[in-house]
Amino acid sequence: MIVKSKLLKQISDGYPNFLKKDLNKFFDIFLNEIKESLKRGERVELRGFGMWSTNIQKPRISRNPATGEKVHTKKKMKIRFKMSKELFNKLNNEK
């Protein structure tokens, strides 16, 4: 598992000319832009890595499995990720 701090350390080690605080700020801006684009319902694509998009789950009546009681579930947005062919091939050791 990789966390943000480990990723920033690896980037910092690879690019010693950049200050850590600048790399952290860049990474925060990058992630925030992805979040905001998804919030607006736009598709985000990173070539060679994958694509994020949103789907709207309609409101529905579901059931509480513990009690069997009917529960009204509100409309919500779901995030969908589809990996690129390059990433798929890399993960599956294909050429």
C-alpha cells in the first residue's frame, strides 16, 4: 500500500531540486482538481493510467438487512475507474 507521504518522498528523492513543500502543494492542487472535476460530473483521464467518471445512483427504497425495515436511500454520485490498456498489460505482464 502506498500513502501520500510515501509517494511525496519518492517524488522528492527523484527530484531533489524541488522543495518538499512545493511538491506537496502541487500534489494537493492536482488531487483537488480531480475531485472538483468529478464533482462537476466531468470525466478525468490520465493517458496510460486510466479514467475516472461519475454515475448517478437514483434514489430507491432499500432494506435494512438486520431488521428487514424499508429504508429510503437518497440519490448519490458514484465514482467509476477504468484502467488503461497500458496499465492492464503492465499489471498482467503482457507486452
